[in-house]
Amino acid sequence: MARAQLAGAVRVARWADAALGPGRDGATADGKATLSAATAERAAADLGLSADQICADWDTARLAGLVEVHGDRARPGWRLRAWDRDDSAVLRGWVALFDAWSLACPEPDGHEPAAVAEVVSAMPQVLSLLQLSAGPVPVEQLLDLLQQRVTELRTERCEVAYEPGTGRPAGAPVPAAPAPADAPLAPLLDWALGALAAVGALTYGSGQATLTPLGSWAVWVKLEQICVAAQSPAGNIEQSAEDMLRGCAQLRPNAARAEYRAWLAARPVGSAVTELVAAARGDDALLRGLAFEALRVVGAPAEPDVRAVVDEPVLRPYALLWLAEHDGVDPEDAHEVLTREEATWLWVDTAAAVADHGEAPMLVRHLESAVQPTVPQLLDEVRAVGHPRTVQVLVALAAAHPDPALAKAVRRAAFQVHTGG
């Protein structure tokens, strides 16, 4: 259903990818995301459609994340690149359109902006009723619910008068402005239901509305996200990415993943991914590893951001492993995508995390995970890889290892790195 709903948008997005690439004419004439008239006519001629249909499909493609517009240039979004191989990209594209229903079908003229905003804010409750009803619901019943919810929103907007001399008792609410309160809601409900029908979330006609299977799924997912966010196991849901990751450091893997899911459910995926990548760039190697574990929970939407950091030496091994697993490589075999140097760098980075946050026996056991068959070979390659924490890792390993001869060799290697020998 999502593929069918977005078929026109995909067609225009693919045309733009082929016809509006680097070095060709721009997609827009005003530096905004509106398709220029000349470009719309070109697309209409190439695709055998009307210019109006092209513009409508273009707007849908933008809202669904199939194209991104930067100034007068258009480029394909990650969802278009993943369209044929990733069903989750398709569903997320449709959910993005569903979330933007009020932009996909702008409200008719002549309505107070405040009243329109109230209706948009109240529609999640209307959709929840439709989802729980699991069948047709009369528009009159939806209108009653909308009026109740709008009244609640206006009550919540009331402010408490703190200044003396206002003529109201202390703590008395200030009535909301009467203009939008008098606005009729029936035409706005008709617009909202028509807009949601246009994006494929419901069917609307004969005085009743019914969620489509796709719309019912989307509303259920959003209700589930609210429940997940409300059940944050470790209470880190309102923390920054870095603080949340620190809070997850002592959790078992399953509990940590539950915490990641709750934290992600409470914020837009784009900003969440940006925060996680920023945390991974920090000095704490433990947070780096945990950030990429959280990005594994994000899944496909994190792919563009992960690919963008492949050339950053600090993040490259983590990003390559993430991408390999995302492409279907077994996690146990994913390390094969790393070069020897990258694997050694990752070994040192992980050892730094263990040295900072783990126990001595854990650091000793970490020796077994090295790709080098002997300790002398490991030390030679660790020295060559140039990790900034090499000296500290080797000193900690020498202090923790029970074998005096091996500890001495490791200390010697640490001294040589420290002195540049």
C-alpha cells in the first residue's frame, strides 16, 4: 500500500535524479523547494503527465524524503536509494508523508490560523478513536471528539495572572482569545479527513471515516512508541545522547537496547542520529561503541549518517562494521570487512574503553580478540597504527597481566611509543 501510494512521487524523484544531476539545470528557480515551471514542463513532457500532477508528485516526494532540495539543486534522498531493497525505507517514507498531511493538503482559505493549528494538534486523538474503533466512525462522533479536544487545548493555553492589579484573583486563569473559539470546526474536520484520505491514511465518504490498514498500522506504531517512551527502563529518556549512553554502560545488552529504543521513540530520528554520532566522536571509547550499538537499533534511517563518517579515522572501523551488518553480513563475520590496520585500531580503541571502565581481568582477556597471532606481532602493529591512547592502553595492560615476561615486553613497547622510538 505504501509503495502504491508513493508510486507517483517515486517516478518524479527518479526522473529528477536522472535529469537534474550535477552540471544540469536546477530544479527550482527561487532557491526554495518549489519546482520551477520550466522543470515541471520538462518532467511532464518526459513522463506523459500534466505539469500540475508533476508538481503534486514533487511535493509528495519532498515530504516523503525521496528528494532533498538544496537551493536550486535537487538530489535523491536515502529512501529513494533504498526503495527497491528496503521495505522499512518505504514505510518510513510514507509515515513521513502521513505526519505531514496538513502540508500535503493545505487548509482552505478563510480560516483562522489558530483554529487550524488547534485542529492539527487535536487530530491524533481523532485518529486514535478511529484506530480503536476498528471500523467506520460517523463524522458527527468525530466532530464531538474534536470539539472536546479543542476545548481542552484552549483550557491548557490559559495563563495564570501573577501581576497585581489585574482585577482577577491570584491564580485565576486568563480566558483564551475568543476569536478562534467561535470558529466552526466542521469545515476544518472535513479538510483534515480529506487530507488524511489523500495521503492514504483513511477512507472518507457517506458521512463516515475508516482507517485504511496502512493508516491503522501507522497509528498503532505511534501509540506503541508513546508506551515505549513512557516505560524507559533506566530513566534516561530525557537525557542527552552522551548522558543516556553513560547510563546504559552498566546495563546488560538487552536492557541497554530497551533503553535505546525508549530514548529514540521520544525524539525525531534525524536529530537522535546526529546526537549519537556526535557522542561517538568524543574522547570516551566506551561511548563510541555504545553509540554504534544504539545506531544499530535505529537501523536504516541512520545509514546516510553512518556512511558520511566512514572517512573519519576515529569512527571508520565502527562505521564499516555497522554498514556490513546493515547490508546483511553476519555480525560474527563482519570484522572481515576491516583491513588489518583498521582491526588493530579498533582493538586499541576497545582496550581503551576496557581500561577506563572495566576490570583488569577483562583487559587481559581482550588480548585474545586481537587478529595478530602473537603478542610481539600485536605490539609491533599497535605501535604502527598510531592510536592516541596507545601508551595508556599498553601501560594498563602491562599492569594487569600476570605474566611478568609479557608485562615487561608490553611496558617496553609503551615506553618506545611514548619516547617515539
